[in-house]
Amino acid sequence: MLLARALRAAAALRPPPGRLFSSFSSSSSPRTLLPPPGATPPPVRSLWQLGGGGWRTALLRPRRGSAGGVSCGCGGLHTEGDKAFAQFLTDEIKEEKKIQKHKSLPKVSGGWELEVHGTEAKLVRKVAGEKVTVTFNINNSIPPSLDDETQEEQKPDQQEPDLTSTPNFVVEVIKDDTKQTLVLDCHFPEDEVGHEGEEESDIFTIREVSFQPTGEADWKDTNYTLNTDSLDWALYDHLMDFLADRGVDNTFADELIELSTALEHQEYIKFLEDLKSFVKCQ
């Protein structure tokens, strides 16, 4: 009896069918979740336009989490959003290849041999009983874009500057008769890159200098490292001359930037192609 009474009480409190929906219709109309018919999506910039491309029409994306996904033999999910994403990447790859300056990696003058392992590149040069190695990685080598004030001053019809890769690089000098390697950690200061006509100014600087055991992959943090921030200028100039005598000078640095930029762009296009294959499940 008690159970029957409880069920009848719950049924009395339940609103009749259609009550909730009719209450919405009698009051103000609910907010529209979809854009009105004929509405134009706002314009967007594509990835390749950072290099100076023009505007393109925005892609019409389905709502996030919308139904309609299908699965192929791979067992993965494929949605209309994936299809639009793949088409977007196809356009990006086409535009990036169109503005690509170097189809193959440029060479560095001075007898340097190039070794590339993914995003890491190594230049090797042997001179009179010495082996000089310059190693750099293109990851995170693109400097930040111009600040907002500079972009506001830029004319609308003015083409944006090309992206340039300026990676940190490490110079290792190995002598045949020693068990130590002189290691010089170098980088490109932002205020020096791109300044032409200043022959006396170095476009790269030495940040740290240390000795490391020759032939060991892992360097020891216990070895003394000289920071050049508070270094005597005479000693610093001798270190720069030491590098220049071994082919690491402004000319080399310019060619390294060109090589790094070409490698970064090549790897970026490869990444887009891999991303497209992943989205399309090819």
C-alpha cells in the first residue's frame, strides 16, 4: 500500500506531455544555435598567409561534436570536419610549395659537409689536424612575429616579410692530439639579424664556452662553463677571431641562416603532408 501511494504521488507531480515544450513556446523564443540562413562566415587567415599570401574564403565547418561520423576499414572515425580539414591542408601544402624558395637544401661554401637527421643538421669541416663541427636544430628557430605596433604601422598593401630561421648553434673544435673538445655555444641576437651593410658588426655572438671530453655523447655539467656576458672584450674578440680562422664568420652565419630556413620550410611542408595523411587515414 505504501509503495502504491508513493507511485501515485509521483505521477501527480509529473507534468503532462508537452508541458515543458509548450512553456518555451508561450514565452520568448529560445536563442538560435545555428546562424540564420544566408549568413556569411567571417574571413580567416590561412597558415600560408604568414608568408605573404592573400585572403581566402573561410571554410564552412560543422558544429563541434556533430553527428555524421563514419568509419572505414582502419577502424578510425571520419567526420565531415575531417573532410574539410583534409581539404584545408591540401590547399596549404599547395601554397607552401608555391612559395618554397629551395627545392633542395642549399650548400654552405668553404668545404663544409652536411649531415641531416630530421630537424637536426650538422656541418663538418676538417682543417690541418682539426675537426670543426657546427650543429643546430630548426625546432623553435623562427623568431616571434612583429609586435602589434609595428603591424599597425605596416601598410595594408605591403607584403609581410618572409619567415627566417635563426637557430642557436654549437661549434665544436677537436684537435687530433688532445682528448678535450672546445665547445662554443652561439646564437643570433634579434637586433643583429637582417642588418646589411654593417661589415664590422658580427651577426652572431658567443654565449658560453667550455671544454668537454672528446667522443662522449653526454657533456658533463661539472665542467667549468665560461659565460661571455661579463667577459673581457679583448678575450671575446680573440674567441671570435678563433672561429673566423676556422671558417665560422659572418659569411658562414648568413649561409647557415639560409640553410636553416630552407630546412625548416621543408620540414614544415612534410609535417603538413603527414598531418593530412593522418586526418585522411591514408
